[in-house]
Amino acid sequence: MLPEILTGAAAAGGTAVVAAMAEDSWQQVKAHAVRLLTREPDDQDAAERVAGRLERSRTAIETAAPARREQVTAQHTAAWTLALEELLEEHPDRLDKVREFARQNETHVVLNIRAHDQAQVPVVARGVQYNTFGVPPRHDA
């Protein structure tokens, strides 16, 4: 069993891989993921297998029926998390590289929504959500 620090980094990395599949920067992220997941830097065959697997994951998520997309995304996130756990089990010295990959490829969405008087605004999002209520500061000095 891997130490918690390694499984946490692997989970963050797996999430980053799958989240990046929907981004415009996918090719860059994919290239970085291939370098990270290829055990031997000069093994071109292994790099091509990892790249192919990444593309198959992306295609599976993109083509999933809307009702199943969340489930398919979770399955692929788990698969890439496991791949990173296996990498870290074999090469714990790559922990910093996995953390850096996850940090560089985090997906953040910021919504600034204003409602006045009795208005209600429904917001549905996945992941962590922070809500702030109150009157914004006035800037009319």
C-alpha cells in the first residue's frame, strides 16, 4: 500500500489528466503526461502506448452519452490515478514531478454572479464550491 502522500499526488494528477482532456491545451498537457508516465525517457514505444491510451480515454469521455458522462469521467479519472500510483510505487522519486503536473494543470472556474433584491440564481457545479454572500463594498468616495 502506498503512503497517503503518494496516493494524494496520484489522485490530483489523475484528476488533472482527465480535466485537461476537455481543454484547448490538451496537446500540451498530453505531451507532459506522456513524459511523466513513460518509465524510461528514451522508450518511444512506451510513449506511443501512453499517448494512445490517453487519446482513447479522451474519446471515451467525449463520446459518452450525457447521462453516462460523469460515470465515464470518474472511471477514467480512477484509471489515470491508478497509473500514477503504480508509477510512484515504482519511482517514488517522481513525487515532485507528479505534484507539479497536477498543480500546473488544475482547472479553476470562477463565476461572478450578482443578483439583486429578491432574485435567485441557481448555480450547479462539480467539485469544490465556495459561495460568498453579502453586499459588495462601495467605491464611491
